[in-house]
Amino acid sequence: MPTPPKPFARFEFMIAWRYIRAKRAEGGVSVMTWISFLGIMLAVMALIATLAVRAGFRHEFVGTILGANPHASVIPVGRQVEGGRSLRVLSDYDAIAERLRGVEGVTGAFPVIRGQVMATANGRNAGVEVIGITPEDLDAVPLVASPELAYGALRDFPYGVALGVGVARELGVSVGDRIRLISPDGARTAFGTSPRISAYEVTYIFQVGRYDIDRIRVYMPFDEAQTYFNRDGVADEIEVSVTDPDNVLNMVIPLTRAAEADVIIWTWRDSSGAFLRALQMEDNVMFIILSILVLIATMNIVSGLIMLVKNKSRDIGILRTMGLSEGSILRVFFICGSSIGVAGTLAGVALGCAFAIWIDPIFAFVNWMAGGGVWDPSVRFLSTLPARLELDDVLSAVSLSLGLSFVITIFPARRAARMNPVEALRYE
């Protein structure tokens, strides 16, 4: 008794390749093959490009948060003072900061002064957030010390103030100009509290890439901020940086114990958690929508195979009478459909990765074609459109495309395998 051929034998691939490249005059469906190939290629490309932009947006968003903001803030609990006012300050901030630096996983801890004031220059006004910080500690803020764009020198910070580029643009100032800061909580006199107005030289201008930072932030030397905000001998909070920002929530209890005071630990996840959850939800919805796009593209394979089976019914009858089993016929048409899916997926991966790699010139071209204004950083908070290729995203796109291509190919292939050879040859 002859030994049956092994599954996916060489002759099965040969027959499948003959059917795929057959011209319409020979009963093939080359047009449908190309349509199926292009559909899968474009769908996979769109999926990878979207996942890359999504990953890039998340990476840039988190990176600018962690690069220009503390990973955690130690904020004192408010207490009542004379006159019924609530006071939230740290009087022994140096000792607390020293204890926080001793916590395992903490890379830095420094006191700051915070306040909201109005800045004015050249007849223009802008609401800004002033942060009082020492020059040494400001040099440890990554995106301020090494920003996307900088004017002036950070070493001159002790002699003036540092502005975000959005503040400088709003006020129409540059390095060397002077701005006035107006605080409603100024000097206390017998007639009440009078606004405090002080002028400072702009010594450094930075751009970190987040509109909500570049547009409102002003840094002031710590000692000067204590005087300006009536915080002599105290600090508003202590900013902490850690080695693993993603697991900063695990540092809350150790930081609270090390502070040895009535404080609240406010992490970057607390301040940006809602936005991160919204991003995650948007990512999931976008992946589902694009998965449907890939499914629609792979359905073209079904249409093409059904036409191929109908056109090759005579060939199927002949092959069955020659001794080919149902399994061999099924595998022949499975190879026809799956090979289109594999080729389209590989081409889509190549185009999607190329789009993510060269997104800057592509985006510049689109922006030029649209006449500019396509990307508004005041709405999206980032100054450029980011893209970041991640292996998991590429693998998920490849797995989805190949999985759908293989699964839907089985149904028309089974139809071909179960075709009765007598019925197939009756009218031939």
C-alpha cells in the first residue's frame, strides 16, 4: 500500500502557486489576489502606524511629565494659625529632605516655593506659576537643564528668573529683558495687605515640549521666592524623584514614614492618572476599530478563494480522480489564501515601520499641503507628533493579521475539499 504524502508536501505548494499567479484567461483570479494583498497591506500599515503614534504619544507625555515635574511631592497638612487662616508650610524642610533622601529608591529631594502671580512686560500680561528652587536643584530637573530649545545660560539663573518659552512669547521678552511679577499677597501694613510688585531680569528661557509647562512656568531662586511670597524660613513642599517612577505608588508609605510629619504624598500618577486612563481607554477602542479594518481586508481573501474554487472545480475533480485526498485539496487552497495574508502582512509591516521611522518628514509634508496649523500644541500639549515603534505592538498587529488570514481561509478551502469530483466533472 503506497504511503500517503506528508501534509504540506512540495506538490501542494506547487499547485497553490500555479493557482495564485494564474491569469484571468486561464481561469485564475489575479485581480482579486492583488486586491486582497493591497487591502491587508494597507490595513496592517494603518494598524502599526496608529499603534506607533499611540505609543509615542504616551511615551512623550509621560516623559515630559517626569522630566519637568517631580515624581512625588511631600505636601504639609494645613493647620490653623492666628486669625483663623490655614497655613500649609514646612518649617524644618532641610531635615525632612535629608531623611527623604535616605529612603531606598529616592534619587533626590529638595524644597520648593510655589505661587501663582501675574507677569507683565511690554504692556502685556500673563498668569504664571512661580516655583522657587535653588540653582543646584533646578539643574537636576532634566527637561529644564536639557530642554528641546534654550536661550541664555542656566548658570545665570541666580541673577534673575527662568521662563518657559510660551511665557516669553506671550510677554514679548527675551534673555536680558526685565519682567514684573505682581502678587496680591504682598507686604502686610497697618492698612491691610498690599500687592507686591518686583522686577526681575530674564536670564534663561526653555522649551520642554509641553504647552501647559512652557506657557505658565517661571523659576525663581529659592531665597528670593521666600522673600517674595512671605515664606521666610519655610517651604511649601518637598519635591522627590525616584529611580522607578512607574512604581511610585509603592513609595508612598516609605516617604510618609521618613517625613516624620503630618504630610500628604502626591504622586505624578495622582495628578495625571485620569489622563493616562483616558489614553488607555482610547488605545483599546482604537485597536478594536482597526482590528475590524483588518478583518474587512482579510474578507477579500474569502471572496477571492470562493471565485478560485468555482473556476477550478474541473481541476479539483481531476486532482481528486488522480488520487489527491480531501486533506491535500484543503491544504492547496489554504496555502493560496494564507500566502496572500502572509505577503500582505509583511508588506504592511514594512510600510508601517517606515511610516513610524520617517513620520517627521511625512508630517511636515502633510502640514505643508494643508497650509500649516494641522498640529496645535495648545490642544494636544506636545509640540510635535510623536511615534515610537514597540516590538509588542508590531507583534500584536502581525498576530492579528495572520490569525484572521489563516482562520477565514479554512472555510472556502473546506468547501473545495468536500467538492464531489463526479459533480465537478459532470458538465465538463
